[in-house]
Amino acid sequence: MFLATLKGIGKQLLRVKVVDCNAEDSRLSRCLNTFDLVALGVGSTLGAGVYILAGAVARDSSGPAIVLSFLIAAFASVLAGLCYAEFGARVPKTGSAYLYSYVTVGELWAFITGWNLILSYVIGTSSVARAWSATFDELIGGHIELFCRRYMSMNAPGVLAEYPDIFAVFIIISLTGLLVFGVKESAWVNKVFTCINVLVLLFMIISGLVKGNLKNWNLKPEEMLNATSNSSLNISDFTPSKESIGEGGFMPFGITGVLSGAATCFYAFIGFDCIATTGEEVKNPQRAIPIGIVASLLICLVAYFGVSAALTLMMPYYLLDKNSPLPAAFKHVGWEEATYAVAVGSLCALSTSLLGSMFPMPRVIWAMAEDGLLFKCLAKISPRTKTPLTATVTSGVVAAVMAFLFDLKDLVDLMSIGTLLAYSLVAACVLVLRYQPEQPSVAYEMANTQDETELAETGNEGDVNILPQPDNRFTIRTLLFPSNTEPSPLSGLLVNICTSVIGVLVCVFSVVAVQGRLAVWSVTVLCIVVAACLVATFIVWRQPQSKTKLAFKVPLLPFVPIISMFINIYLMMQLDKGTWMRFAIWMAFGFIIYFGYGIRNSTEAALSRSDTPACTIKGEPMAKEREAFLHHEQTSTGDNEEDS
């Protein structure tokens, strides 16, 4: 009895999403194009960090080799971007990592992912709004801060901010109104600010390369110490020592400094995932979403690489200002007027970054409410603008309250947990789905590429799966040398198990590497874990992949998703205990909502309680969306046979 109850609960927690075949193509407005998505991704990713991050990392971690740090960070980000791009090609639906988890690994993991994405977007919106307010206030002489401190001071240190940020609230409310007004109008504003930001960065890169000096990439410690002691310029309040300037040259802090800088620079590429939330608002999403994700990451790489190179060429890395490196660098070369361009660019970057945080938040909330995991009142769509009205207003109000009352500095790391968890689950989902067998009974035509010729060619291949597989028994031979050319239920199960094992091993590796470092016991455990991971990866690699045609597929499976999982989980484990405690509190609050409301009111729960299927096609019950991902050529095959 107990085991049966436990099994029933497990089925509830791991049930996957079902697609409604009778629903309209999209309840939202399909009006975005590829350029809109690229601008959204670039604007969200290429935020104010490009004006600050390069100086701090170059001075303390990497030196001129910060260009290599950005290359490594971009490589790690592209791995996650490729996984998102494949899912964007698989299904044009709103939900991003939440939807992908729901389809593949079940309802509980989907709720955890969506709940943490909401937290990430709320904190991101609030913190960027306060940064925008502080930047603007600095430009006008700090009058807003002086007024608020004098008349609205709050005496609650450690709990509330020193003073309420009214201007940040005004900014959030304004952008909330813009998002409610329409997605096309929001995208147009985002494109304007993004283009201005890119032009300013281009000016800075060209100026830096013109005024730069290659000697700053080959400095010697003796020269730096002598130059500082003999200099009368008050460029920085930093007095260098032998330890702080490293060994000099291009890599003053060695390869360790480059990798440490790359870990910090990785967070500069977070933001492209907002593109994946536009699945129901973009024209031809199967093509536009992969292009938008990859193109935005490449543009951001060029921008970060160029700015960091120009910065370290204009000014010796040990003299860079942590808070405002670009104005200090232009002042160093005698171009003080360029600081106005930096101010304009930073405000535009903050504006696009703020819009990039606010845009996906209501769409994730709407998707979860539509599925019944959050309150149904949040799923209301505006009949005029076709935007998620209630979710947009609610998310805007919550973010405004957060920005008004809290400083948020201690909560910013919580953004990382939500984003990195989403990246890890999407990578695992790609790995699982690519090795699953086709479902011959499915009569659901998945949204796919528009190339009918390819669909017709693959249709005949799908029919072969109806025949019995030559060998579907578990042996060492089928484990390492499967005879099937198409995925079978056994090979799909093996990949599921191996992916779960790899996920657990990567978590163990990350915890031991962070806590044990280079201790003897730690190195021994790490070697064992790496060996086990390699064995599991080899088993996955030997299994046959699905030959389903998609507009985009992740290359080099299974290595790309596994490396992406490792990088993301390792970065998560580097966060401090306080961040994990706050994460646990947030998750406890989320589980109260899920187990108190979502698990009973979800759409899948209603379907499971129903005796009759929600809809049928050709007399067959509606297939699960996961199966629809894997098999989409049945309709085109039938049409091909009729034509012949």
C-alpha cells in the first residue's frame, strides 16, 4: 500500500506536459522578426557590465589577458546557447527552460526551474533599476539621493536600503506600461537603445585601438613600480605592490588568473535566454530563435573582446579604475570629452538590460499560470495588445516594491542560481531528447522547418520504427555496441540513466573541487568521479541518435551538453553559504505554492483525472508534447503517399 502511494506521488511529480491540439496557433501576437530577437538578446546581455566589469577583472585577475578570459567565458556561454537554440527549433512556445524541463523531466523540475527564473528576473529588474537611478543621479550631481536621504531615510540596516529609491520605481512602472502597450512597441524601443549602445561601444573600441600602446601588454614589474613612484599623476588611488601587479607581461597572473577572470566574465553573457521566451511572439520561430541566440552571443563576444582590448591598450592594467574604467582610461590618454559618450552608452545599456529582465518575466509567469502551476488569474491575455496583462502588471509591481525598499546587493547572487540551474536542465534535456525513440502512434505534426522535401524524405525512415527492433535486450554488447541505427526504448532508457548519473557525479565533483581543492583525498575522489563520468559519457556516445530533422541541432553530442552541465553546476557550487540559505528559503515558499495549489490544479492533473482524452487526432488520443518533439513527420508522410 505504501509503495503504491509512493509510486502515485512520483508519477504526479514527474508527469510531463501535454499539448492542446485544438488550441490556436498562439494567443499572443506574432510580430517579432529575427532582428528584434538579436536586438533583445544583445540588449539584455550587453548591459552596463561592459562599462565596469572589464576594468575590475583586468586589474585584479587577468591583466591584458582579459581578452582570453572573455573568449573562454564566451565559449562556455555558447555551449548553453546552442542547447537553447535546439529547443527553440523544436517548439515555438512560450516558457523557455520551464517548458523544456516540463516536457522532458517532469512537473516538479519544471516548477523549480520556473520559480527560480522568476526570482532571477525580479532581482535583475530591481537591481538594474536602482543602478539606472544611481547612474542618472550621478550625472545630475546627486540631487535625488540628497533629497531622499534628508526626507525619506529608513533606519533598518541589514534589512532595508538606506533610503527608498523613488526614481527606480518610476523607471520600472514606465517600462511596465510600455510592455503592456504592446510587444512590437517594446521591441522598437529596445532596438533604438541597443543600436545607440553598440555605436558607443564601437566608438570606444576604435578610439582605444587608435590611442592605445602595445607596450601596455608587455610591462615589466620593475618598470611599473618605478613609473608609479616617479609619477605625479593622480589617476588612481591604488598604490601597486609586487603582489598586486603579478609578473607583468600579457598574463601577469598566469593561467590561474585567466581562468578566474573567465569565471567572472561568464556572468557577463547571461541574458540571451530571454530570446527563448518569445516562441509564440516571433515569426518563423524555428529559424529565428536559433539565429537570434547564436548571433547575439557572437556580437556580445566581439564587443567585450574589443572593449577589454582597447581598455588595456590605453592604460596599464594595474592603474585601471574598478568603478569607472573607461572614463579613467580616456582621461589617461587626454580624451576627457569621451566620458560623455560613456555616460550615454551606459544609460542605454542599463535601459536595454532592464527591458531584457522585464520582458521574459511575465511570459514565464504566464506560462506557469496557463499550466495551472501558478494562480490562473495570472494567465489573463489583453484582447487588444495580446500581451500577458496580469502577469506583466504583477511582475512590475513586485519588482518596483523590491527596488523601492531593498538594496539587493546581497540578493544578486541568487540570480546566478536560477539562471545556472536553467542552463543545466536545458543541457540535460537536449541530451535526453536526442536519444529517445520515435513514437509511431503519434499523429501530431510538430512545428518544424518549412522544407517539405526533407520532411518527405524522413517520413519513410520513420516507418521503419514500426517493425520490431532486432535486439532489445540488455547485454554488454547492446550497451557498448548497439546494433540499432535508430533509438530504441532500451537505448533511450540507458541515456536517461546515464544522464542522471552524470548530473549527480558533476555535483559531487563540483562540491569536492570547491571544498577540498588540492588535498590528497580531494584529488583521489576527483579522479574517481572523472573516470566514472567518462564511462557514462562513452555509453551515451555509443547509443544511436534520433534522425529527426530540425532547423538547428546541437553539434558534437553528447560532449557539448555535458560540458555545459559541468560548467554551470561548478559555478553554482562556488556560491557562498548565505546565497544557498536564501535559495532554500525561496524554494520553501515555492513548494508551499506548488504542493498547496499547483499539484492539484495543474492542467496535467486535470487531464489525468479525466477518463476521456482532451482531444484526438484521427481517432487516437492526444500525444504528449515530449513525443511530439521526437516525431513530427507522420502527417507529411501521409501526404506524400497520397500524392504518389
